[in-house]
Amino acid sequence: MSLGFWIGLIGATFAIATPLMWASLGNLLNEKSGVMNLGIEGTMYVGAFGGLAIASESGSIWLGLIGAIIFGCLAGLLVAVFTVTMGVNQHVVGIGTTLLLVSACEFVNRLRYGSGSLAKIEKFGDIIDDAGPLSQNWMTYFVFLILAPLMWWTLRSTGFGLRLTAVGEHPEAADVAGINVNRTRYVALVVGGALMALGGAYITLAELGTFTLGIISGRGWVAVALVIFGRWKVWPTVAGAVLFAATDALQLRLAITSTFGAVPNELLIALPYLVVVGALAIWGRKLRYPGAYLKPYRRA
Amino acid sequence: MDTRDDLAKPKYRARRGLFAALAAFLLVLSACGGNSGGSDAAEDTTGGDSSDDSGGADADLPLFYGVFATSLEEPWDGAIHAALSSAAEDGMIEYRHLDGLGTADAMERSLREIATEDKPAVIVGDAFAAEDAVRAVAADFPEIQFAFGSGGGPVAPNFSVFDNWMQDPGYLAGMLAGGTTESNTIGVVGAMPIPEVNRIINGFIEGVAETNPDATVLVSFINSFFDPATAQQAAQAQIDAGADVLFAERDGVIAAAAEAEIPAIGMMVDQSDQAPDFVATSLLWFMRPTIDHLIENVASDTVTSEDLAQFSFLVNGGSAIAPINTDLIDGDLIAKIAERQAEMESGSFETTVNEETPAGSTDVTG
């Protein structure tokens, strides 16, 4: 393998990992509070579609980004109303939210734009040109260099982070200590929703500059698995996203070599999933879920 | 923490009731998978009540019903819908449609309802995801002409099949790519290794061999019809491996080509609007000859079981390549392609139909 092969692989790894990072860090925030949000796929979808639609209509990509954040917050709020206030089963709410948001986006897409893709927009460019793996746009730099460290520090060293962990582990004790459990969960779901939506917006606003149906293609579900893979910790989740992305980038490159070209395509495409599942099977057998995972809280 | 007893209390029952009502509302909204519409105009793709939208249409016109497994936004079904819409716009048929019927049960239920309630002259659609269901309904309504995109053959008395046979435009696009590459490396990103995709890519590779016997064609499959982000990454991997011309069988590749400032070839419709400076041409599929043949059959009260493949061949006007971007492609090469195209149109040249899965890396001379 040439040097160019490895340089390309590293650059692609960062690009493929970026939407997974945004989404899995958003999901990590949700799950630390004890709420599983399976609305993640739909939230990414609404971020991708809503962000591009607003950017296209307004002519401003930054307004599109703000729109994606607002849609993500609203999606998180929807999940919060059902799971936190009403205490409804989190699996049902999450899957329902995904179905609703995906269908709503496709409905609006057809009403507004008919069949075919949206008008193309000028997407976010790379911060540095012709710099190999460093040629990435700001959303990649931001998620790796700012968001991940910030979330690690927030969860570990700030009052909010400690309250969030307390609420996710033992909401009764947190309540006794004066922490508003429901408010903390609302904040986690709304902020987490915004981050998930930004993961979707990355694909349309930074990667493609357009939208097509099915654009998220299961990345939300991968992000759910990555948080479990990372045992609800920031850096292991980041490592999982990078591992998945690196394997995906590798299989895309191996598939077009004469050596691996004869290997069944399905096997190569499954490689990143097999690696993550394999790693989970080896290191994840004694998972310790947040203490209040999936449990709605009601003051006795 | 609530116990099960707590949750049985009136206040929780009220919340559950509210939830149930909201959930039902959300479910109804989100389950609106089958989008219906009726039109005698091409631009009406926005849904509506299929039984009423055709008001104003000439009652003497034969009713054609489009029944699609995917959304109309999917290019394959979109091409069929476009042809039916244009026939309606020309005043030749009354046209209604239903899309997003992704499962065999939804397809069968909808087909039976349409055949019973609307009694169309012809039902057109795609049967790939529900071959048995579609064929079972066709057998129960022998007076209705069924014409479906299918991997199988026709069935008497009323089930005809078609498919996109685009190996000829694939060949011409391959000639273009082979004559344009400077690195002798060309990339192709396809959906999945199925016969209708394979024969296009193999035709493309054959075309490359004519203009550049030293070339290597890299072929990636993303195993999805809708995943432009992965298609873009696959294209990027090919660019990293030296490809300097790309064939975008899937969406997402043109974005990668534009970023790398190299020529790309689009698919199904003219995609030059996606990157005017970098799209060299596109493969086009026209369903209109197939639809026109069905209209003729209806006019002569003929219900048949035919393989309609020939109507998608370039020689019959069923497929083509879009006008070539003269800013990107050399004039001599364009002339050479035009010469070959003329031979195809006259029937003196036929591209080999090869449905074998192409290798990830192919030296075109073997």
C-alpha cells in the first residue's frame, strides 16, 4: 500500500466519523440522564433535511445550520415531553419519533420540491486546502477538537455534568439532594437533540450540499451502538466512532484493489459492523448501564 | 419511583389516554407510506385523493395506474412516472399513481383495491420487491393489462415485464471515459451487484476498452439505492487510487468529482445541473416508448403478456446519453462516440449484455 493510500484512509476516516461523532455525543448526553432516545435517526434526518431546506430557501448556509439546531432541539423536546413528563415507554417514543420525523421530512420535501432533489447549495468548504487528511471542514475540527473535550470536561468536572450523572444513576437520591430531575433530563434531551441534528446537517451542509431521501441510512442506529460500545464515556465513544469509520474507509479502498476485488462485496461492506460487534463481544460483556436507564422518574 | 400500582392510578391513566391518542395520531401521520396522486399533467406529484384528482380528465381516455414500491424520488420509478405523466400531459391517457408501497402486503392490498375499485386499463409499476404478490393479483384480474419492472418473465394472459436496458448508453459513456482519462484509471460507483446494474457497468467497461485498452476500471458497490454520503466516500477512495473520471451510477459521486475537479458521468436523468462544469454527460432512460406501446395495445383492445425489454433499448429510443459537455470533452472523441451511437441507432452495433458481477478492479483488456 502506498503512502497515498494511508493518507487518503486517514482523511476519509475523519470525514466518515464526523456525523457519527456529533450524533453519538448527543446520544451520550441523553443516555447519561437515563433516557434512551431512539428518535436519533429521525432527529438526524430532520437536521439534514431542515438544514438544507432553510439554507436553500434563505440562501444562507449559516441560517440552515441554525435551523438544524432548532429542529434538533424541538425533536429532543418532543421526546422529553413523552418520556420525561408523561413517562411513556422510551422504545416506543423513540421509534415513533423517528418514523414521524422521517415521514414528515419526506412529506414536506414532496410538497415543496416535488420529485427530485433540492437545489444544490454552496456547502461548507475545507478549512485548509490540499493538506491531505487535514483538509476537513470546520464541523469535523469542531467535533474532534472542541465538542468532545468540552463534553468530557463538562461531564467530569462541572456541576451540570455531575447532576446529569446523578440523575441518570439514581434520580431519587438526586431529587433528595435538590436536583430537579425532570429539568436536567429536559436539558440533556434538548441539547442532545441539537447535536444529533448537527450530525445530520453535516451530511447535507458540509459533505454533499444537497438532500436525497434516505440520506442518514442508519447512521443514527450506529451512533446508539457506539455509545454502548463506549460504555457511556466520551473518549471510548470517540474511539468507537473512529474505529468504525476507519474500517469503513478501509473496506471502500480494499474493494477496488486487484487483491481484494474478488472478495464478496457484502462481506467487505459488513466489515465495520463486524469489527464493532466483535470489539463489543470481547470488551463489552460486563456492561454497566446507567442506574436509571429506561426508567421514568416519579416523585414518590 | 413509581410502582406498577402507582401507574394504575387515575392521573397516570389519564396520561396514558392522552399518550394513546397522540401516539395514534403520530402513527397515522408516520404510516402514510403510500402516497397517492392523480394527474393528467406531469408536474402533479404531490399526492391527493387518487379517486377524485382526475376530475376534468376526458372520460374516454384509458386509465393508467402507476403503482410503485419506492417513492417517486427514486430515479428508477421516477423515470416510469415521468413517462406516464408526459403521456397524460399529451392527452393520451388519464393517469393516477400510488407510491411508497415498500412491502409485498402493501403492494398486493393496493393492487387489489385499485383493480377492483378503479378498474384501470393498465397498471404499471415495479415488482422487484413483491414479484409473487404482483403476479398473483395479475392472475386474478385477467382483463387488466399489468406491465411491471421485473426480474422474471411475462406470464399469460396479461402480465408483461420491462426493465432498464441501458448497456448501449453505458458503452457510449465508457468510450467517453476511456478517451478522457489521463491516469488510465476510471471509477464507477454502483448500487449493488444485481443484473440491471451489472449489465450497465459491463457495457461501460466494454466502451472504455474501445477507446483506451490500457485503462483500469475500479468498481465500488455501496449496497444501497439511497446513501449518497457513502457513494461520495466510495468515489473519494477511487480518486485516491488514481481515478480521474467517474461514472455516478448512484447519487453522491458527482459531489466528489466536483470537489476533485474531474469529469463525472450522471445516471438516469441529465444531471448536468448538479455540477455544470464537471458533468460530461448522463445515461438516460426513457420509458415513453414502452408506455406508447401499451397505449397502442389498449387502443386495439389487446391484453398481452410480453417482454417489453426492446422498448428500453437505445435502438428504439428507450435510452440515450445526454448532450456531451463540449468544454470538458475533446471534439474528436465526441465525433467517435457519435459515430458509434449512429451505428447503435441503425441496429448495426449491439453492446454485449453481460450480467456478471464486475470485479472491483478490471483491466479492460482482460
